[in-house]
Amino acid sequence: MNNGQAYLFDLDGVIVDTARFHYLAWKRLANQLGFEFTEKQNEALKGISRMDSLEIVLKAGQLTLSPEEKLKYASEKNAYYLELCSRMTPDDVLPGVLDFINKARNKGIKIGLGSASKNARTILDSIDMTRHFDTIVDGNRVKNSKPDPEVFLLGAQDLGIAPAGCVVFEDAAAGIEAAKRAGMKTVGIGDPAILGAADLVIPGFAGLKSVDLIKIQP
Ligand code: B16
Ligand code: MG
């Protein structure tokens, strides 16, 4: 460990708006199984692993399935999701993200990804962002999903930066909790009503001023 700094980014809803695609894919599965699934209910799925998300969706529809059926439906949802993602290009990177990462890198700040998604590398490749990360921790590497701090602690460890030197950028309440439990500073991207536990909440990276970030520098 050293005294350096790292920025750890969530993927879905922070780098790219795939959170919307996750919702549409879960809704399609729920409708197929005969019930509705609203955007409000979907909020609880953000940052949560695929199988844990399925449990929440099935509970919403009051359905009980066998382990084999669960695997089958989780895989169907993922196919719907990847179909929606397949048309993504570098133009889909959310406004201001790349500029923000480049400026941080020029200041010597390390850049990591901390995502619950098993599709993270596929998505980063399709938007040409893989090369901007010094480390990638995704759903294939972690055993415990957010709000467990594992994903961010692994990222800090990969980068050789102490947790106290890390700032996490997250769009999910579960992700903010994970980062806080890791002992890191937190920036919520989105609605302050949902992300109120974060040290700072911003609507997005476009127009973000360094003066805002000074408030949460480690
Ligand atoms: P997958 P993040 C999370 O990604 C999503 O927020 C969450 O909705 C999703 O269920 C989870 O990844 C697993 O994704 O099915 O692609 O493995 O926000 O942590 O980048
Ligand atoms: Mg997210």
C-alpha cells in the first residue's frame, strides 16, 4: 500500500446507461412469467448480482421455482440483456466520463472498475473503454455481491492503494454502502433521494468541477 489515490468506478449506470437495459430485460422476463415489474421495484436490483436480482424479481411475482428453472430464466434474462447491449458503441459512454477519467489519470490517480456484472468486460470492449482501466474487478471475480465491500477492496488491492485513498463512483444504494464499508469516500451518481448516504451526490460527470471533488478528496 502507498499514499496514492484511486478512483473506482461502478459500470452500469455510471460509465454507461446499461441500468436501463437491465430493467427492460427483467421486465420482459417478468411479463413472460405473467406479472408486472416496475421501474420502482427495479431500483432494488441496482448493483445486485444476477441470481440475487432474480430472487427479488420472483418474490415480486410471488413465484417459486426450482434451482434448474432459476438458472434457465437467469440465462434467458441475460440473453435479452445482451441483445439490448449488442448495439452499443463508444458514443454510448455517458457524457463527461472519458474526460473526467483522463484528467484524473493526468494527476496520477489510478483508475479501477468495481462492477457486480459478469458482462463487464464485454460491455467495456463494446464501448472501447477497457484500455482506460488499470484494473477491472467484475462479477466473475467476487464471491460476495454489493453491499459487501469485496469488489472495491479487491480493486484497491490490485492498484496497491489503501482504501482511505480511494473514491468510489456509484449509482446504486447497495454500491454506496459497499464502498463505505470498505472505508472509501463515495460519490453518488443520480438521485440524492436514493443516494443520500454518499459523501457527495452529482447528476453526472458532465460539468463536474474539480472544486466539487475537493470536498471528498481522501
Ligand atoms: P450481470 P454494476 C450490476 O452492475 C447491475 O447494477 C445490476 O443490475 C446487475 O444485476 C449486476 O451488475 C449483474 O449483472 O447480469 O451482467 O452479471 O452496477 O455493479 O456495474
Ligand atoms: Mg451500477
